[in-house]
Amino acid sequence: MKQLAGMETAIAQAPSLKAKFTFNSEDESEAVQLKKFVSSLLEEPEVEVSGAGQGPAGRIIHRLFLNAQQAALLPSSEDDMGGDRKDFPSPAGQEILLRTCVPRPAPYSRTLPQRLFCVPMREEFRLAGGLLLGHLLLLTA
């Protein structure tokens, strides 16, 4: 049942993503980049946005974010916003992720993938680390 539900979700997400990540451009390389980006979104848990905010996918993501932010504010007209378009808000924290393969817990141990995840914020920080195939340790202060 879980696999069926996952397949139904992927089938529903595909047309939605294709509709959001298509735009009329005469540049064929951008269209190819967007098709590759959409297929990666459907298949992989993490996807790199080529060109960051300046690339074709980044510009679309930024536009989608602005539209969602404006819809949440529900302004009655453009004059209510002062004609000033809001951009991304300041980040709540910075995510730091370190992945490596090392022998742990001792130098003679088998080399396995390791992961360290840290999110420092103003009032707190989160730190998690452990074997990718083993236990996960979560610390919050």
C-alpha cells in the first residue's frame, strides 16, 4: 500500500512540476536544463539548482516563492504593497552538512559513511551525527 501511495504521489507530482518549470524561452539549453531538473526532482531526494538564483530553475523557484508570499499576504492592490516587491526573508539559520567515509569508532574499524549535520541559529543550535547505516545522535541546545 505504501508503494502504491508513493507511485500515486509521483504520478500527481510530475504534471504539476512540469507545469511550474516550463516557460516560453527560445534558448533550447534552458529547456533541456529544466527538463533534467524536473526529472531529478521526481527521482532524487536532493537536487542541485544549477546557476543558483540566476539559473532557469532558480529564477522559477524565486518567482514561485514570491507568488506564494504575496498570496499569503493577500494585498488588495499593488498600491497596498507600495509597489515594492519583497524578496526572500533573512534565513533563520545556516545548515552545515559534512559527509565523509572514515573508520569509526577505531582506526582498525571498517570504513563506513559518516554524516554530521549542524544548524546554528540565534537562540539555539541543532547538531546530529552518526553512521548513515547505524544510529543517529541528535543534540539540541
